[in-house]
Amino acid sequence: MANACTDGIDTGFVALGYFKVAILGVVQGITELLPISSTAHMRLVPAVLGWQDPGSAFSAAMQLAALAAVVSYFWSDVRDLAVNSIAATLRGQFRDRSFQFALWIVIATIPIIIAGVALSKTLNTCNSPLRAVSVIGWACLVMAALLALAELWARHRRTIKDATLIDALLVGIAQVGALVPGVSRSGSTLTAALALGFAREEAARLSFLLGLPAIALAGLKEIWELHKIHIDAYAWSVLFVGIAVAAVSAFFAIWGLMRILENFSSWPFVIYRFLLGLVILLGVAAGWLV
């Protein structure tokens, strides 16, 4: 089904209505924070069900749901980091660990801001070539391979207390890959953190904390873009239903991810991403995914 465009912004979610958007909100919330690509599922699930593609605007705005879930789940980390870094700043203690880590988060966000601005027109336009289903399928396969390599070769011993500016910057650079649909922000940053030798659960914590500004900026930017094109009250209400449902499902997704990484490994996600990529590419070849 063709995408709905308003002033060049993909607003396909409006045509779906409350119930379908709530269903997609559950899918988005779960897949946004697991390393399995929410974009892949946002293309695959509507296609299988014969629904309108909700569009890139929906996926971007759903970042606010992810933000709420990450802040809620890691509230003690976020609170302590904020309070301690502000206190250190006021005291002029710029060697304080909390201040340094907060600064590293800002630095780690710079690469994706630059890349996002440079690619904004290509990423957000209706029928963007980067949202082609084949691109998403290949991205899933590539990320499955990279995550598998990180599992096989990394030592998985470091903790977040061992993190350095270089670690933060490398994870931030990896985050740029998330601009390509199918890569997954969680997947790219978790893979980078694992490759740097962090323990699995520590890699996830580092990934989420470093990604907070990028998640917030992506969601707020899309809300502003939708505001500028003056979508009506009904469209806003549909969007907020999706965000609310996605926030709850995203919280449980983080809980599940942390349990899996603490007790097992990231191999379940490697296998799932590989199979998902194959299904998508086979669907494209068969003509039922376009």
C-alpha cells in the first residue's frame, strides 16, 4: 500500500487508527530496544497483515517511548549520573567520574547528530530508498554477522566503571549505523560495546546510557516536524496511543534483554536477526514484500 505523505513527511500511521497503531506500538516498543531492528519489524508486520506502512515519522516519534522506558528502567543510574555530574560541575571538580561520563555521553552523541543532519532529507522523505525492504534485509544479515563475531572474539569481562572516552566515542560512532533502517541502534551499540570487551549486561547498560541523548533528540525532532506540518488532533491522538503502548512494552523488553544477557548470551538475537534477514530477502524475491 502506498505511503501517506504530508509536505514530504511520511504520515502513514494516521490511516491505521487506534487499534492497529496500538498493535504496532507493542511491536515497536519490544523491537526498538532489543538488538533486532524495529524498522525491519515495522515494515514486515504491516506487510504480512496487509496494513498501511506506518512510515518513518511513526518510528522516529516512537523514540520517546524508548526514552521513557530506558529512563524508567535505569532510573537509579540516570538520577545518580545527573545529580553527581551537576554537583561536580558546581564544585569545579571536572575530574569527577560522573562529570566525565556525562561529558562522554555528549561527545558520543556528536557523530549521530552530524550524520543525522547530513542525511535528514534522504532518511525522512516519503519512499526513501534507505527504507527499501531489501536494504533492511541485508542490514539484518550484516548485523547478525557482526554481533556473532563480537560474541566469539570478545572477552566480556570489562564493567562500565572501566569505560573510557575512547570506548564512548567508538560506541557513539557505531550508533551512526542506526540511521540505516535494519541496523538497529541497540544492535549497533551493543555490538560495539561487546567487541570492546564489556560483559554482556554491562555492554547493554553502556549502550542505553550513551544512547539517551540520541533517542531523545530523534523523538523530539520528529514531534517538531509533525507539529510544523500541522497534523490534526486525531493524528496526534493516534500517535500518542502508539507512544503510550510502546513505552510499556519497551520497559519489559529491556527487562527481558537484561535477563537474557545476564544468564545466556546474545546468540538468540544473532540467530533471530539472521532468520529475519533471510525471510525479508526471500519475501522481496518472491514479490510479497515491496
